[in-house]
Amino acid sequence: MPQPHAVSAFAATGAAAKLVALTDKLCTPEQLTLRLGALPRPLVFTNGVFDVLHRGHVMYLEQARALGASLVVALNTDASAKRLGKGPDRPLNNEVDRACVIAALASSSLVTWFDEDTPLELIGLVRPDLLVKGGDYDMTKLSETTLVQSWGGRARALPFVQGYSTTALVNKIKNLS
């Protein structure tokens, strides 16, 4: 899990103004309660590994952001991502690098992370107005949906952009070598 010193380490490496804007979006789970009050509502929450960013991810995040005034993106830590069973070599990019890439997108308002198998605890802390997941989820079966609905929030699955997946991209790269 990225530590607070890892977040501040970003600020010490590069062009100050642009880098500060990027690192300002990075937020430890412990800082969330302080940072959430500054975000305009409605607040949309999504999560994922976002290992090798591709067009499908970017379009998904843009669609999620368009559904509210702010988008909080929670990333699986490396340990959490490994437990998803996508392969022993995944994630390819470490959690700090993945967080920086997502923070650099205009669609993200705040980027945080979670080490558990699901972001249930984090969702309870954020209390989003809308929970968004990818189209492969049956939202009616998720405990995250039940939690968000308990305070009057909504949950929605967004359709996949056909032809884009990190697993397919990784397999394509492996076949080239």
C-alpha cells in the first residue's frame, strides 16, 4: 500500500506546478474524511486495478465522472490485486505508478487505495451518491450495492468498451516475444 511518504515523494520529483496538481489528487485512506468535504456532490465512486491503462479504462472513467460532480477512484493495492487471481505476474505496474496514472486523468477527482479484497470499508467511509462498476458485475449481488443503497445512494454498471482488456493486451504482448 502506498505510504504517506510515497505520496510526498512524488512532489519532490519533477516539475513543481504540474506535479503538485497530480499529487494533490492522491489521498491515503486515512486522509479521506478530511479531503471528501472539499469535493462537490454528487460524488461517484469506482474501484479497480487499472494495471495497464487502455482506451476501455479511460472511456469507463470518463463515463463514470460524467454521472456526478466528482469521481473518487480506489485502486487495489498490489497485494489486493494479486489475490484477484489474474496471474502471478500481475499487476505489471506497481500501486504507486498506477495511482499516478489515474491521478493524471482529468476524470479523476481523488485517487486512493485499499488492501482488502473489496472496497466495502472504504465505500462506507466515502458514502458516495453513486457506485459505478464495470459491465461484468451484477450490481444486485454486490454487498457494496446494498451498503450504498442503505443511505439512499445508487449503484450502476457501465458497459464495457468491446475489444479492450488488460488481460488480452498482456497476452498479445507475450505472444509477440
